[in-house]
Amino acid sequence: MKKLFYLAIALLIFSCNTEELIENQRSTDLINISEKSLKPVSLVKSWTTFGTYRGFSSYTRKFTVQVSDLAFDKSVSIFHEKLDGSWEEIPLSYSFDIDEDQEIWIGNRTTSSQIYADEFVVKYEVDGQVYWDNNNGANYKMSVRDGYFLANPDSNISVDTDFDSIFYSSFYDQNQLNVTVDVRNLSPTKEVVVVYTTDGWQTQSEFSLSYRPFWNSGPFISVTSPNQFGIERWSGFVRFDSTINTVEYAVLYRVNGQEYWDNNYGKNHLVIRRVNE
């Protein structure tokens, strides 16, 4: 009887130790996966456009980059090839934190003539170290009027916050929210919807965006849709009471039975109409 009792105790101890080993192995696997997937710097998205108006030309390039916050003092920049074969450094500026250890940096360069070639890479200098994102050795390449390129192949939607705004429409005596979004063309059948609130999410509403085969905003900005990267531009608007000057929103992309969100890394997008006093 005692032998059976001790055998039961031994089996219980062995079982507990085995579960602990499995749990420890799971934790180790997660740590290893996290360490292997962590990149100190990566291009999030980039943008090019070109336009002319009454003899004036404008070439614009924009960049969004994600970096690991490895130290307080750091610099993030784009190294861009020029038409003459030289390379120019375009500094980026800190924009916001994603979480405790990830940051978003942005920057742009507009010129009156075409001085840049197609290729560029990302440089991150911090704590005496230099890290590069050169697209796995292939460098990134964009022509003069591509619109958006989403660098992460798993990224399927991105709000262009340069073109979201609230303005007063005197004809309707209402305020109007405009939203512009880029999505990866995963299927001919898709839906892009803005979910928004004007009262801190006590209530919420939504409106649909429409596909734009050609898109422009002013004489200097024009892109084709979809572009060479299979990225489409969608836009739309909604009107509401003229006393409402602040809107918070996220964008939902439904395609192939899947849903993809751009909620600004969990912070949601915020648009404020500046009312002149």
C-alpha cells in the first residue's frame, strides 16, 4: 500500500515538473521568436508624387519609419540616390510612440525639379551603432508619381493623415470630415469604412469610402490608382453639425472575408477643426 502511495506521489511530482518544463520551453520559444523578429529600424511606408501648374513643378517624397527606442539620443534618416549618382541624406523627425519601446519617425522632401533617382535606404544611428533597412539588400525603389508604397507585406491599409481634415461647408451650414486611405488590392470586391465618434465613443457612426481610379488634391498632387505596388486610393466624407469640431476615427477594410484596421496603433486618429477666434 505504501509502495502505491509513493508511486502516486512520484508520478504527481513528475507530472508537475513536466508541465513546468513545457511552460518554460514555451516561454523560451516566445522569447526567441521575439528576438529574431525584432528589427531596430524598418520602413513603414513611403510616398511619391509629381505635378505641374502654370509652369511650376513640384516633386514630393514622404517617408514613415519605425525604430526601436534603444536610447534617448538618436537620429533617423533616408539616404536617397540622386540623378547624378550621388546620395543625399534626408533627416526624419520624431512623431510619436507606438508603445514603450517603439517610435514612429516621419519626414518629406519637396523640390521644384526632379533631382532624385528611384533608390533609397533607411539609416538609424543610436548609442554608437548604425542600423540600416535596405530592403534585404535590394534597396527601395519608387518612381516620381507612385503614390503610396506599404513596406510591410502584411500591412494592407494605411490612412493618409496629410489629407484628413474638418472644414465648414457654408452651403450646407455643416462641418465636413474628409478621410483618405490607401489599401492593398487583395480582391476586386472590397469595402472600406470609417468608424467615427464625436462624443468620445459614447456613440459611434460610420460612412463608406469610394475607390478613386485617379486622385488629386490641388494642382501639384496627382497619383494613379492602383499603382505599380497594387495600392489603391479610397476617399470620402461625412457631414455633421457645425458645432462639432473634433472627431476621432478608425478605418476598417473588409476583403476576402477578412477585416483589417488602421486605428493609429491603438490610439485612433484624431482630427480637430481650428476655429478662428
